[in-house]
Amino acid sequence: MNAQKQALQNFAFDAAAGRAIRHLCDLGMSAEEIHGRLDFPVPMERLRSEIRKYEEEKAALESGEAGQYRIVKEYGKYGRTTFRRVKIESADKEEKADR
């Protein structure tokens, strides 16, 4: 499957059911309970995958793991702007880099 088609499917799924799944998951519902409450038909495997992915992202944010990166803005040879995600090694090294 090409990347553009997959991106469109992911966008449509998120718009139709993704936010509802995350909300109901935050309320403490199981995958079976969420499946019964959705108006949009979602395969159980996809539902469980979405819940697992959301729980992993939430755990990473709570542990501070997501904050170990910084976005760096760079300009190319012809002025093209790009953004890079850079891992922060430690607070001491970052302070030295800022000076």
C-alpha cells in the first residue's frame, strides 16, 4: 500500500473514531466496552492496536521520556527551512551548547 493512501486512511480513522477511542479509554473502558459504544465500525484488532498505541504514548509523556528531545530549526543552502528532532543528552551539555 502506498504511503499516501495509508496516511489518508489514518486521518479518516482518527477523525471518525480515534478521538472517541482515546476519550473512552481515559474513562477506563475496556476494548470490548468501547467497541460496543462506537457508531463507526472498527475492527477489534485495529481498536486494540489504537488503545495500545495510545497507552504507550501516554506512559511516555508521564515518564518524561518525550521531553528528552528538542526541535532545531535549520536553513538549507537555498533558504529552505527544515526542522530536526535532536535528543538532549544531559542538562549540562545543553547549557554548554547554548553558550
